[in-house]
Amino acid sequence: MFGRRNRKAEAEAAREEERRALFAELAQRPETVCPFLGMAGARTKYEDGAADGHRCYAFGDPAELSSEQQTKVCLQRGYGNCPRYLRGVLVIPTEELEALRRPLPPGARPAPAAPPVAKPARPGRARALLSVLGVLVLLGAIGGAGYWYLRNQVASSAQTGTLPGGTGIGAELLSLSEPADGGQTLRATAFIGDTQAVPNTTLIYVFDLSATTLQGDGCGNDQNQDGREDTPLDCEIAAATALNTQAIANGTVGEVGLVGFAAGAVNADLSEEAGEQLLIGPAVDDDADGTPNVVEAMQSAFSGGRGRPVGFRLHTEVSTETTVTAFSAGITAACDALAQTENPNRVVVFLSDGAQDNRGGEHVSTVLPCATPAVFQTFPTGAEASCEQSPPMGGLAEVADRTDGSCTTVNDLSQLPEILEAVVEPQIVRTQLTIDDGAPIDISQAATPSLPEPGPTTIEISYPIPALSEGDHRLCLTVFASDAGGRGSIESCSPVSSAGGRLTSGN
């Protein structure tokens, strides 16, 4: 019996020695390196930059990491706001960090209070005291993790949530400086996680094919092989192609559709299979030529002079008229495609050139929202384009507003491909502050790095406010973000006195 106890004690001592060695090595790391970052098969090793062999040891099996995530999160001072880091420190399920929450040995109980006389401590109590001391030492050794653990024994103002596409976001008010020279400085932070690679989003591309898409400057060379280079239509095709490539890379888009409109609208047939195939996987490549079906359909788009047909030639030729521009026609065709999806997240990218000459069809208010609701992200494109315009049958800003989307003006068409890629990319878009339930203040300019900023990332905010009047006040930070599923936000609020100090939830 005593032999078993001795062996157990020896095994425990060996484990403790291994843990001490682990944390002694982790303590040598720069504060810009996450303590959960390691190499495959080598927990304590890491490279100075992004490496294929890097793994996250926060919880569960070591997880692979994208180069972007390593660069923007794991190897930056702000790693303490990473969702995996926060969960790893909170739950601490990995064997290496078990000492941080290890219970007392069986049978060991706190001794009753006694006068401070000099007598030997019971072995169980001695081990318990050493264990507590060891925890404090280990917490100090792992730097950021220990700080987070201790800091969160008080009520932090940190709030976390998820965007419609499943991406994690969070916001936290940190501190307010003491008044000085009539002002105070607010510090805060926010994070957005990496793309959740779940293909549960349907993405519909809507092209304006009216006659004006062949006029003026564009980009993309001759995307549809019609003998005209760098037209607005070429730019639409190039931009949507780039977006489709990003959708494939992110792994969040399960289905795509393609619509063209002018006076009327048509849905492109996206497969050689019998019948119209309005939806298809973004990477499906039936002829195995390296170009996805949907991109080939985009490249078959054609337009012409007023009164001539417009449409797509692949895989079944479909066309409509181009006498006027009718947003309602394009919206209705997109809604028809959406009716065939079962995905919970649905996004429509709606492009239109020029001055939004929307004079045909019905008013957009009569066809929105779709019976299968979707977020419409709209893009007026061209030198004369603007989200502020209100054509007779409704403008692109109204289309976006009615579907909880956003309208983005693109005057320089050469920027359209890059702008469209952000539709499926998780990103922090802007931040705002309210003081005592006053009017919201846009403080996006106070963020570092500057916004919008794609994820995964952590931003730091330092914003000067006028000195608060004497007494108690309430500050609220709202962080607005988006991912492949649409837009979302998270809010962190805190009470604070006019003297400033650390900001907490107040609970």
C-alpha cells in the first residue's frame, strides 16, 4: 500500500516538474507571442513569423492556423482577445495548464483557524499552500494569460457574440483616464475571429446588363470576349469572379446564383444538366478546365444598344430587353433563385452602373423583402454613381436599407474587385460611442489598425472625450462588423465616475 502511495507521489512530482519546466520556458517568450502557440509535436517551440507547422494548443487537439491568423493574432500583442485564447484560459482543459485549476489532493482539507504557533503543517495543507503559490507563479509566468485570468475575477465589461455567418466578435471598454486639461482619454478594444468554414451561405450575383454598361471607363480587359475592353460590364464580371474566388477560399458559401437585368431579368443556367440550374456550388467545374461553372456563365454575359437583347449564353442562352433599367426585375429574379435554397444565410450582391436610371418595372418597395429573406449588398458603380440618388422607382440605398444591407458607392471601377471581396470576408466596419445615452459618436478613426479591418484581428481604441461632469456616468461602445452571413454588432457598456478608472460591467 505504501509502495503504491510512493509511486503515485513520485508520478505527481514528475508531472509537476514537467509543468514547471514548461512554464519556465514559456516565461521566456516575448509578450507579442501567444503562450498557446506551438509547433506540431513541439508544444514550446515557435517560429518568429507565420509557419505551416504552427499549431494552437488553447484547447482540444492542436489546431492548424492560417498564415493570416498567425500574423494578425498569435504573433501580436493583442492575442489576449482571440476567441480561442479566451476559451483556453477560461476553461484551461489542456494538460499543460492543468496546474492552474488542479484541486487539492484526495483527503486534503483546509486546517481550522489556529493561533500562529510554531508547529509542523499537515502534509495535505502544505501541498495545498504550495499549490496556490504555484498557481500564482505559473500565472505570472504565462504573462498575458495570467493577466486575463486574474483581471476577470472582477466584473469585466467584455461582451462577446457571433455574426450572422458564425464569426465571433467581442468588445471591451478598458479604462478612462483622469481628467486633465479639460479632457479624458477612453481606451477600449475589440476583436473579430476568423471565417467559420461552414458552407451555409447562398450568394447571388446580380449584374446590370443595360446598354450603359458598354459605355465609359471600366476595368478587367475583355472579360466576355465581345471585342470591347475595360467596359463597366467587364468590370462587373472581373469583380464577381474575384468575389467567387474569395468565397471558395473562405469555405462559407455553399451555393451561388447569377442574375442579369435591364428592362427585364434572367437567371443564368449554371450547369449542363437538364433543366435550369439556378444554384450551384461556387467551385463546381463540370468541364474540369479550372474555371468554375458560375464564372464561365459570368463570362458569357452580353449587352448591346438600347432595344437589343441582353443576357447570358451559357449553358442555356437566356435574354431580356434593354429598353430601360428596372431594379425590381433584378430583385425579383434574385428572389426566385433564393426560393430554391435551404441555407440559413443569404446574401445578394447587386451591381448597377451610372446614375441609377431606375425608371422601369415596379417600385423596389413592392418586391422587397424576398419571400426567402436575404441581405442585399448594393453597389452603384461609375463616375456619376452615388448611394444618395433616389430614382423614380427607388434607389440602391433603399434596396439595402429594406434588407438590412449596406450601399457602397464605387466611383473608381478599378477598385470594384477588391471592394466586392469584402462581402464574404469577416471584418470590423466601424465603432461608435455613447455617453449617458446621448447621440452616438462615430469613433472609427480612433481604431488601430484603421477600419475597416478584416479578421481575424484585434483593434485598439484610444479616443479623447471632454472631461465628464462631476458624478456618475455611463459609457457604451458599439462595434459593427460583417461576415458572409451579413451585418451584426456587439455592445460593451460600463458605469464610470467623473474621476475615471478601470471600466467594468458594474455587476
